[in-house]
Amino acid sequence: MKLPDALPGPKAVVPIEERWAQFYRHGPYALLGLATLISGVVADEFMSRAEMYAAAVLVVAALVLQRWWDVTAPGTANGGPAGYVYIALRTVLAFALTWLNPLFAIYAVLGYFDSGHLLPGRRAYAGLLVTAVTMAGSQSGGLPPKSTTQWFLFGGLYVLNASLCLLFAGLGVREAERAKERLATIQALEDTNARLEQALEENAGLHAQLLVQAREAGVADERRRLAAEIHDTIAQGLAGIITQLQAVTSTDDPALAGKHLDRAFALARHSLGEARRSVQNLAPAALEHASLPQALEAAVTDWAEQTGVQARFTVTGTQEPLHEEVAATLLRIAGESLANAAKHAHATRAGVTLSYMGDEVTLDIRDDGRGFDPLALPPRSGTGGFGLDGMRARAERIAGTVAVESEPGRGTAVSVRVPLVRHG
């Protein structure tokens, strides 16, 4: 079996509006020709020779009218004066032809199809009722009725035709209204979709902008973190090394000088390790194998040995394992506060208290140094870099706060409050 070279494609779908347009253009010619043909076949039964001539003249007039309308219609709006003239003349011609021969009702039926198309509003119903007169006359045996029975038949058929055409016209109007509503709904949905697409495009632009801003904010935050880590590790370590080396140059005791040199070497090694851990964003080495209270106690003890200042560490509340970031933040702030006390306060005593308070952890660092006026400090730079700004920035990164109380000659107290976030 031989297969065809190519399969036929799907048939094109012609829109209903285009089908009606074809009917309005070619239908009148087809119906007029069919009516003339059938009427001519049985002309001897319905018409005299004079009526045949009259019918021929009327058919020619209907053709001329239809040709005129074909030329005029494309530039005429529905419901315009030209449409009134066309449908009125055609209705009169159809009525006259049906009067001569009832079979010309085949042509007169056009009034049922285009009255609503050419006549606006309620005028369409008038066109339907007039067409119903012609159709009822044809169906009752021709016009005019020749007997009482035919008159009653004509009246009944007219009522039937008028009722049916009005009923279907009403249904058509309602269907047209629903179609109009559906079209309006579709248009509204298209507008909504267009606005939605525009909003999505705007959102995409905003999303891209937010990504850029977030990336920039992340870079800035990482710079601030590294600056603070360098300050809290390398800078503090270098300051301690300088202090130990100054102590070496100011003593003649070899044993004491060696002790200070050992401390300087230890500080250098510790600072180097902490710098590496800071770059890798790891927790301080002191927390690697110890809890926060143990690391704080060791830090306070080392600070007291290096500075010669009497210091005490206290823990209150029920100890709980803290999240690495929380523990690292508190340890860094404690180290910065003690470094400031050693550098600026010239204190003789210091105390560090770690308190577990339900859903909060507080860290208090106090000294009896010379103090200062917090209001006399320069405005916060906003860089989150060093000193008090660095401590505040660290605490704010984990939703905490830093409060400083100090007076000249009355010492300084730093209080840190952070949420208690458990390990894991």
C-alpha cells in the first residue's frame, strides 16, 4: 500500500463574524435567484402574464438595489441612513414580489437575518414584525387573503411568526450582551495580565538591584568584620608585645627580661594564630577546646599577669552551651574592654562577670580607673571599626546591645546584653 507523499493539514477555521459577512454579501443574490427560479417554474399557477412582467421588473430592481448596497455598505456604519434606505426598499420589493407570488417569501426571509444587523435597538423589532407580515401572507396562501378562513389563518400565522422572531431576537440580544460581557472580561484579564507582566519585570529589576545592594552590603560587612578582627587580634597583640619589650629594656635583671621576652614570643604566636583564624572567620582558639566561662577566665588571668592589675572573673546563673558566634562575640568584647582598661584607665582593679539570665546573657566589665566622659567622645563613625564602635558593631550583629557608664575619676563599666542562643 502506497502512502501519500504528504498528509493533508488541518482545515482553517473561519471566524463566525467572517461567515456572517459572507452571507450578508452573497446570501441575498442566492435567495433571490432561488426564489425567482422556483417562482418561475410555477408562475402559471400564481401569476398572470402582466404579473410575470411586473415580477421581472421587481427582480431586476432588487438586483440593482443589492448591487448598490454592495458598493455602499463597506463605507457605511451599522444603523446609518444608507442601511435604513436599503432594508426599507428591499422589504417593500420582497413584499411586492410575495404579493405577486407567495414563493418569493424565500427572498423575503432575509429580513429575519439582517434587521438586527442593520437596524439599531428597538427598530430591529419593527423590521422583524414587518417581515413577519410577508412571511405569514406567503404561508397562508398568498396576499391578500381571499376568504375569512384565510384571514384567520393569516392572523394565526402572523402571531406565530411574530412571537417566534421576537423570542429568538430576544435570545440573540441576551447572547450578544453575554458575549460583550465575556469580551470585556477577557479584555480586563488581558489588561491585568499586562499589568502583572509589567509588575514582574519591575520586580525582576528590583530583585537584581537588591542582589547588587546585598552583595555590596555583604562586602562592606566583611570588611568591617575583618577590620574589627585585626584590631582585636593583631593590634592588641602588637600592643602587648611592645609593652613586654619596653619592660625588657627598662630592667637589668636577666631573669625578668627573659620572662618578658617569653611573654612577647607567646603573644606574637597567639596573635598570628588569631589573625589566621579571623581571616577564615573561625571562632577564637580559646573557644576551640573550652567553654565561654573557661575562655573568659583564662583571658582575665592572662591579662592580669601581663598588666599587673588585680582582676577577678565571676559567673552567675545556670551555665548553658552557647552558639559559637555568641560566645566568640562576648570573648572579643571582653578582650577589647580589658585592652582599653589597660591602655587608658590606669586601673588597679578590674572585674568581669558573665551572667546567664533566662533568654539573655550579659557580660559586665568594670574597672576603678580614671574613667572618662562618654558625652565628650566624638560621634560614632558608623564604620563599626574600633573601640566602643567595634564592640557595639559586634553586639548588634547578633541582635545585642552595649552600654557604657563612666565618669572622670570614677572608673568605667561596660555592659553587654545578647540573646541566649544555644549551641546547635
